[in-house]
Amino acid sequence: MRHQTDSTDFDQFVARQQTAAAEAASIDWGRERDEWLKHLDGLYASVESFLEKYLSTGQIKREYVMVTLNEENIGPYRAKKMVLRIGPQQVELVPVGTLLIGSKGRVDVVGPAGVAQLLLVDKRASGPGSLIHVRVGAGGKLPELPTRNPQQIEWEWRIVTRPPERRFTEITQQSFFALIMEVTNG
């Protein structure tokens, strides 16, 4: 059975959709893409600094492979995927994209034993549950998303822990080493 709604609810729905369309049209999608790619380069620079001892001696080999991503509103674009070779093991840092709910970007860390996630999130976020807050609107009918000024967000890469208790942990040399060992079953 479908929920019946009055024309006032529908009027509000139509108005919200028009506002959302206008806001989407006002976003500089090229700038959004470029900011994402800059953050991605920053992540790779951090990884290289963590691994510098092993890269400089040739114990770990690193290369970049260009991949094509295609995101709504941005369209197709090229991004770097980092490939690490540690003996017979290969670990890839695969960019997923920037237009994700609650974050500014995601990179999957793919190894022979599994996949882990890195998210570019608000530094203050402790886990996925802290990224999206939904309030019930007036009369308990329509959900409203809180507004947050994007200029107030300090973006930082975090490791997403595995279920059941998914939370964010800081990326340090030690936590990154543990992540590599996890996805390679090391």
C-alpha cells in the first residue's frame, strides 16, 4: 500500500529538487576533481615516505598506472593507481572516486588476501556513523540533512576498520604497514 501525501508535501519535495539542481549546477566540478587528485597525490606522497627505506634499497618496487574514472557530473578523467611489489606480493592503491556520501574520496587497498579502504574524511569524524546525521523534519515527515560549511572541514585520509565495528584510524607508518600485511596475509 502506498503512502498518501498531500499536495503541500509534494510542493515541498519539488521545491527541494529545484534547489538541489541549482546547487549542483553552481558547483565547479573541475575544481572538485582537481582537489580530489591533489589529495590523492598527497596520500601517495605519504605512502612513499612510509616506505622510503624499502623503496630506496629496491626491497619494494613502486610504479604508477593511469586509470580512467567516470563520475556523475565530473565525467571521465584520469587518475594514478599506485602499485607496490613486495617480493612476489602485489598491493594496489586503487582510486575509487571523489563523489561519495560523507567523504571527499576513497581509495581501495587491494592485495591477494583482501581489500581495505582508505577514506578522505573530515578530520573530526570517528567512523562512518559520524559522517551522516539525519534529523527528522517538522511533523516527523521528511528527513533533513544538516548543512555543514565545506570550508570548515579539514580533510584527512583515514583507514576504515573492518566490520562489525567500523571506525576510522589515523594513517601512520605503523598502521599502513599493518594494512599491507592484512591485505597480503603477511
